[in-house]
Amino acid sequence: MNNTKLTLTSNVIAALALAVTIGGAPLLCAANPTPGEQRRWTVAFSARLEQAGGARPVEIDLAGDWVATVSDVRPAEYDVMLQLANARLSGTGSVPASQTEPLRQRLERPFWATYRADGSLAAVHFYRDTDPGDRNLLQMVAAECQFVTAPADRQSWTVEERDGAGRYTAVYSRESAGFVMKHKVDYLHADGAPGDSAGAVRISIDRSEMRFTLDREGDIAALDANNRVRVGAAFGNAEALTAITGTHLASLRKSHAPELIGSLARALPEVVSSGVQTHKQDPATVRARLDSQLLEGRANESLLHAALPGVLKTGEDPSLGDRLAALFRQRAEAPAAAVDLLRTAGPVRKITDALGTAGSPAATAALGIIARDRSFPRPLRIDALTALMLNQRPSAEAMRVPVSLMDDGDATVASAARISGGALARAGRAGQPDEAGAIDAALAMRYRQAHDAKELCDLLAALGNSAGDSAAPLIEEALHDPRDAVRSAAAGALRLVSGPEIDGLLSAAIANDRDPEVRASAIFAAGFHHPIGQRVLDSLVRAAKTDPAEQVRVAALTLLQQNASVVPNLAETLAWVAEHDAKPGVRRLAQDALKK
């Protein structure tokens, strides 16, 4: 499988195939389950995993028995011991022979689930030493085909259910006394992504049909389920994965296993109990595994050389940026090699940006060396400062680099350091509050000492990037500066600043400032606020109708249209502009907006 795609190890193939839809732990949904009741079904499961781009599909087949035994019953819930027995795996790309037996033994290990009286899954219970991947898999086995009951006179019902991938809406319809159809409609929240929300998994349901056959006692006698889902890639340029699955449960056999009554209570000292949730692997572990895939078969020199401009390439590697970032994270010697290369090659944004994205101590140190070394050309030093902003969780060391250069002898580098410092203060405020405070104080001090309009504008932009507590008073003060350029910079700096007074400042700048550039900058800043406050909306409506500058009217109209759901009487405003504005282009803009 191409390295630019999602690479699956044999164990992950089996786990993912099961996790998508293994017929799920059909529960004992009789009205009054009793301790020791046991139900056993045969299971036949198949999965086909496809990726865009022509990679060979992976097919998995699983057969065996699914066993559910009531362990304990309480007034509003009951515990069930679950086990996949006699597991048999086959299919293209399936598990190598050497791994088949260990995987089978892991999959056959029992665990427990707690169900509410209506059949919804409330909690899962696993042995403490259960492998995290197995835990994630098995709880999804228990969750995927929950059967939530409803009164017998209800022909259809909608419920919100939970599985290891997230929360989803399910719609049930009673076809007859013995048949119920269930459809997953959509995932309300998918939380199976490794790492943080920046890498959140996106799940879309193309098809979902689960037909339950019930016996006279209300137990699930059989299940026929077919699903097709698409899962968005979490990192890099990995393409979306499509999973097509089929599950068939049959041959219900009922028995009694009194020896398993109270099995959960006896195992409690050895198990961990929790609600249904995705086991989120350690982000660093996941990142390291994906980095290894990106770097497989690649040498440091070849990757760095591929980034140089003017190098003859047979084809551009769309994952080169990801590979370089992986290189700088995983190979400690690579950042220093990049610095040596840049000394002779000059600015190469792909390399400096990858150092910033990597965010490792060695990569950060490399950017610090480049930014501080005056023997490097100015554009390269500025590239290094800009690259530091690409790390959304900057370290204290990264945040100290721009502070040390805010008064650099090269005024352009000093300006870049201030802009970069403001952005790093905002990104690092939660994790490095002392460093963020130091940056804010450094910017505020320089603003108080500055007199040149360009320097004041640069510092206002930096304060706006930071949006710290000290920013708003300085920006408000600058909005009254007699110089148009300073007021324009101050208005734009309000884009990320929050507080009860900000709407008033934006509204006043849009409605009252004498300079059209200032009014346009205030409209630009207002576009970053969600939702836009009513005072600002009122000023935008007035600007769209009456501002003497065409550019301001156009900016106001555009922002009003982008926020149509919160603008009262927007159609009336657009109609007025379409009829009365002095400029044909503005009238056409309003007419087109009305049509939409």
C-alpha cells in the first residue's frame, strides 16, 4: 500500500474490520432477564476495506459463536458476560499464521457489559491488562448493534445511542410482531480520532440496515445487518477509508449457566469499569507510528534534497511536507542537517515550515539558531520566525525565540519577531502562561515607547495576534490616534480580542471613523467574531446603505450576507441597496445576494 495512504498492520486490519460492524453483542432483550440465562448465536461477519487511489482492498471474514450470559440483575439494569467463542479468521490481507493464535485468544477473552432496562449500553468492564486496542474493539462489538426497546404499541422510535466511535442517532421501525428494522442515521459526534481535536475522525454513513428477528419471548433470534461507512483520515494526506460490512447472526440457542452468576462481581478486583468510550491512544505513540510510515525507506539526505527549489523531480510528492515534519520529529540529527543545508541553499520554506510543524526540541532549537544568526540572509531568518507560529502548542523555548529578537538590528526581522511573538503568546497561553505574559509585557512596553507610525502598526498587529488582557486598552487608545494608519491597524487588531467593550469599539469605528481604510479594517475584524453582536450588525447595515466609500459598502454587504441567519430584515437591506446605490457594481452585488 502506498505510503501516502492509510497503512494498516495485520492486527489493525482485523481490529478495524471487527470494529466497524461485527454484529455487536445482541443482548438478552426479554422483559425480565434472570441471572444465569445464556444465549448463543452463530456469527458470520465480512468486511471489505477500500481506499481511494487504487490501493488493493482488504477483505476480512470472521466466523464463530457469540455468547451472552446474564451475570446479575438489578431493578433498572443488568450485567452480561460477553464472549466471542470458536473464532475463525480468513480473507485477503488477513492475519499471518504466526499471529492468528494470539489474536484468537485475545478475541475470545470474556468481558462484561451493563445494559439499562431498555437495552441501551451503559458501561463496559475489562480486565486491567486488556490491550487498549482489544478493549476498543471489544466494546464496539458490544455497542454496535444495541437493540433499544420501546412499548409494544410503538411502531417507530428514535433514540440516541453510543458506541466506541461516538454518539449517533438510530431510528427503529417495527415491521411486524417479530421483525424490527434499525437504521443508523448520522453521527452526532465522532470521537475516535487519535490525538486531539485537530485530528478528529469524520464518519459519514452511506448505508445502514439492521434487521432483527425476535422470538416469542422477545429475544433476538437472528440479525441481518449491512453497513457502508466512510471514515476521514486523521493525519497528513491519508485518504478516506470506506468500510463495507455484513453481519449475520442465527441459530439462537438458549441455556442456563449458573456458574457464571455473579461473575462480574467476582472479577471486579481485576477489571476496570467505564462508560462506552473510544480508547484514545497516547498521541505521541500514534504520531510516532504514522511518522514511521511516512519515513519508511527514506533517507535524510534524499528528503532534504527533494525540498530544494530547482531540483529536477520525476513527480512532486504531495506528502513531502508531512515527511519532512516526521523526519525532524523522529530523527534527532535531521534538524541540524537542515540548518547546514540552509546555510548554503538559502531560504527554503518547505524545510523551515516543516521544522515549525514538527515542534520537537531539536526542530525548535534549529529554528532558533537560524532566526538569531545574523549571518543568515534576512528572508531565511524571517521564515524561521514565521515557522515557529505553525506549532499550536509551542514550548517555552519556542516562545522565547521571538522575544530575544524584538529589538534586532534588522528592523524587518524585529517586526517579524513581534508579530510571531504575539501569535505564540496566544497559542501558548494555556500551556505556558508565564511565557505568554512575558511576551505581552514586552509588546506593551515597546508600544508605550514607540512613536513611529510603522512601528506602532507592527506592535498593534502583534498585540492583536496575542489578544491578551493587556491588548484591549492599548488598542482602544490607538483608535483615537490622529494618524489614519495607526487607527486602521488598531481596528484590524480587534479581530481576536474579546470582551464586553469590543462590540462598541468595532461599531464606532465602522460608523464614525473619518477614514475609509479604518472603517474597512473594522469590518474585516468584525468578520472574525462569532456571533456578531447586534450593535455591530446595525453599523454594518448603515454602512451598506450610506457609507460614502464603495469599498466599505461592499465589505459591509459581503459580511452581512455571510451572517444572513442573524441579520434581521436582510432582504430589505439588500433590496434597498439593489435599487438605490450609486454604483452599478454594488447594485449587482446586492441583486445577486437577493437571488441567493
